Amino acid sequence: MTTMTTLNHTTNEKGEFYLPKLEYAYDALEPYIDAQTMELHYSKHHQTYITKLNAALESAPELKKLSVEELVSDLSKVPESIQGAVRNHGGGHANHCLFWSVIFSEGKGGKPSQTLHSEIDRAFGTYDAFVEKLNTATVGVFGSGWGWLSLDKSGKLIVETTPNQDSPLTRSNIPLIGIDVWEHAYYLKYQNKRPDYVSNFFKVINWNDVNYRYEAALKQIKG
Ligand code: MN
């Protein structure tokens, strides 16, 4: 298990949210996700969400004791003047932290645990039907957003999409896999061919990470 499999991203000793360390090289996901996209996506796009989140929270420093996942889980805790910024940039930070840890190069990503595999079968019929459902939903996101495999409040696996940088946590769902379909995630290599990017994404899923998230989410739901 890499240390990227952290479920709650808190601030550092300076009271600032920060970019989690990437546990693999930018070219580790070639040829499915190219090194240049990885570098820009991680060091520029993700960093910008963090910088803007930190700036927004300057007016509400008491919120910095929460993890970013806790912040986006309950936006009612956030003053109205910065709710939009926390939704967008906090969501961006939380979503990308998950993204880097649920991808890894082909052949090193394990497979769904027996428990998760049978839950996938129960929720979607078969594993292939699950892939088809997540693939279709994600390709169909209008504009910028994400496709997700999530666990809902009742403990059921669901496929959902969110617009912009909204997190499933804001809907009380727990994200297990997130596919970023903002153009910054794929345009350099795939241009307008979003379906090719999404189908290749399934080759870089780090199932060891997803299995861990699933077990943790089940525990959280059962309290
Ligand atoms: Mn992104």
C-alpha cells in the first residue's frame, strides 16, 4: 500500500493544504496517460486548486483543522462567502488526491478483491456490465466533470457523475474510483477522443487502492 492511499488530507504544520507526494514517475502510466499530461495535471492543475483553497480559507482559518474530505462532505460548515470556492477548489483537491492514488501502471494494479468483485456483480450484474456502465456514464459527462464508482449511504455500489469539481462526498456518497474527464486530463494525447481515454483508464486502475477504499468505506458506513 502506498502512502498516497490516504483517505483524509489535512493541512501541514503551516496550516496549509498541500500537494501529496506522487509515488510514481510521470511516465509510469505510459502509453495510456502520457508523462507531459501527468506532469501538468499534477504540478499545475492540482496545485492551483490547493493554492486557491488555501486563499479562500484565509477568511475562515478555523476550518483548516478539518481535512479537505470533511470540508466537502458538509459545505454547510463553510461560510456562504467562500462556499463556492471550497466546493470548487476543495473538491478539486479531494478529487485529485483520490485520482493519483487510484491509478497505477498496468499489471501492477492488482484486481478487485473477492468481496468487492461479488458486490460489483450484485450491483451491476457482471464485472463487464460495471465497466460498460461506468464507461458510458463518464464518456457522457457534458463539459467538465468526473465519472465515479461510489458507495452510497446504504452501502450499495453506484455509478455516478459529478459536474465541475463536485465531490461525491457532498452527496454523502463515498468515492472509490474517479475518472477525471476535464480536458486537461487527456487532451494532449487524446484530443477530442474522450472515449479512448476513458476505455484506457480501466487499464491503469490500482485495484489494491480501490479495495482498501472499499473496506474503509464499508466500516465508515457501518459506524
Ligand atoms: Mn484534473
